[in-house]
Amino acid sequence: MYTISFFDRANIGMALPHITKELGLTSIEAGWVGAAFAWGYVVTQVGGGLIALLVNPRRLIGIALLLFGGAALATGFARTFHELVALRILLGLAEGPIYAAVSLFLSQWFMKPERGRAFGIWNLAIPAGGFLAGPISGAILSHYDWRMMMILEGVPAWIFCVVWFIAIPKSVDSAAWLAVEDRNVLKAELDAEQAAYQKPEADPWWRVLGEPAVWFLTAGFALNGVLMYGTTLWLPTIMRSYGSLSEIWIGVFSGLPFVASMLGIFYISRRSDLHGQERRWHAAVPTMLTGVMMAMAALVPAQLYYLQILLFVAVGFTLKMINPLIFSWLTEILPTRKAIPAVAIVSGVGNLIGQSVGPLVVGYVKSVSNTYLPSLLVLALSAVLGGVAIALAGAGGRGEKRYSRLGAAARS
């Protein structure tokens, strides 16, 4: 499900050079096309965290599949820059609730010792979607135009919507594939976990807005997102500037960093769980390393573009390690009534900044410098600062002193 979701937001990168040529867009306007998704996304991302607490997350995800499939398909009919921006905003509105809804869904099915790996496996969908968008879009563009590409790639969301409602049970109680005894044990353990958070004078969910750690994690996620989304949108265009790669090879090479991301997410999720569910440094250090490797890629001479591609793949390995760790971290140190809104805030605000600034900064700097080197250095600096912000969020994990206020409920 989330693979399809990320596929439909990432495929714009492959189409962008063709869209720019047909609609006569400038580099800055192309950046706005990439950024527009975030404006809609943040509205329903933050609101989706609250809605998910009131509505069955399974139902909310199914509705989102139906809506974002339609918005993705309709992008193929855009005739002007403004229509394209409007449809990207609609796509963001449709996809926004999914992250918070799935976070709640996983917290209802997995205990804390397993949750980091569960979040990690789920987050493999992000690089999987990004990887598939490259070669599949490249293959379609080799035979059809970008409009047909968008139309064809919007249909799978509708198909999977049907699969989702058939295959996914409403709750643990209705999971027919679990033995009755297993259902009872799992439900009892999950209920006991939440009971450990309860207090007679429980704070309302909005008190999480006053927690500094939430905002440090938001800053870290946003700054890493500047690099991630700036790269996702512009990498195919950068590779096309080499002048020697075919459409299919551009798609394949653009997808390789996402394959590396899948390996990185699997590695870091497993390592974090095996080291006492330590999340802070497992997220902070790779994020800073991502920035360092991006700076190295930016400084590679143009004639050694194959070395730059290898460094982009290395960037991909560490780029998305942050995703499963900070969100599983929030569900471990906060009760559900606060954790899900916190996930929505971190993801929503972080994505707004990352997806808006990343594409725009590359487009703007390219327009004034006529080269991608300065913009890649800006992306690199952003990731390094993001890692620092995560480190400042405080400690978390079994055997550590947790953040003084965020961890209070978990210790009581």
C-alpha cells in the first residue's frame, strides 16, 4: 500500500524533464511542481493523526488509496503549470492521513520489542516505491509520453484498495488467521502496555506540543527531508545532464539509491532493536553521515559521473534510516493518545518543510548558478544539521535515561 503511495509521489521526478519541455517551465517552476505535494500533504497529515484516533485506521487508509489513485491518474490530464500544481496539492491531501494511520495500526498489532522492526519493514515501502518508480517509469517513457505514464501508474492504487479491504482485518479480534489463544494473548499484552501509561490525571494529547523533544525530532526529520526530497525530484534530471544515459538507464540508476535505502532500513531497524531499542544515535549518526557523503558526491568532477552515481547509492543507504526509528521511538515513550498526534506533527511539519524546501532550493540555486554543485552542498549541510537536531532530542530506549518529560509517563 505505502509502496504505491510513494511511487505515485516519486514518479514526478522521471516525468519532470518531459513536463518542463512540454509546458515550458523554468527551473524554479519545476521546483514548485515538486514542492506543491507538501502543501496538501501537511494539512491531512497533521489532521490524519487526530482522525485516526476516532476512525478505524483500516478504513481511513482504504479511502486514502481510492483518493490518491484518482489524483495521480488525473495528473496525466494537466494542461498548464497551475493545473499541475493543483493536482499535486490534491495528491498530497489524499496521501496525508496514511502515515499516522499506519503508525496507529502497527501500534495496535505489535508490542514494543517488535515495533522497531515492524516500523522498519513498513518503511521499506518508501525506498521500494522510489526504486520501482525509476525503471517502470523509464520503460513507459521509452514508448509513451509522460501523460500516459501518469495515467497508467495511477491505476494500481484503485486495484489495491479492493485488496486492502479484503485482506486486512479490522482488528486483532477479527484476525481469523490467528488462533483464539494467540489473539487473546496479543490483545492482553497490548492492553497492558497502554495501561502502563495511564494516570488518574492524564494529560490531554495537545500537551505534546509543549515537549521540546517533539520539535527537535521534527527539525531533524525536516532537515533530512530537504535532502531526501530534493534528491528524489531532481536526481533523474541530474543524471540526464550527463548526456550519455538512455531513459531506461536513467530510471535504473535513479532507482539504485532506493534499493540501498531498503538495505539500510532493514539493517538499522534490526541493529537498533538488538541494542536495547536505542533510537537516538542510530538515527542521528547515519543522518549526519548522509550529509557528508552528499557533499562528497557534489564535489566529484563531471567526467567521473559514474563515481557520483556510486556516491548517490551510498547516500541512499543511510538516507532513510531515520524514518522507522523516530516514529517507533515516539510510540515507545508516549501513550497512544499522545504518540499518534506526535507522529502526525513530526511527519506532517517535517514533510511540509522537507518537500517544499528541497525541490525549490535545487531549482532556485540551479537557476542562478547553472550547475547542480552548490545546490547539492546545501542539501548536504541540511542533513548534517538534521542529525544534530535528532541528537539533541534526548535519549530513549531500554536501559537509558529517557527524555525527562517525554519519558515520565512511560516510567510511571
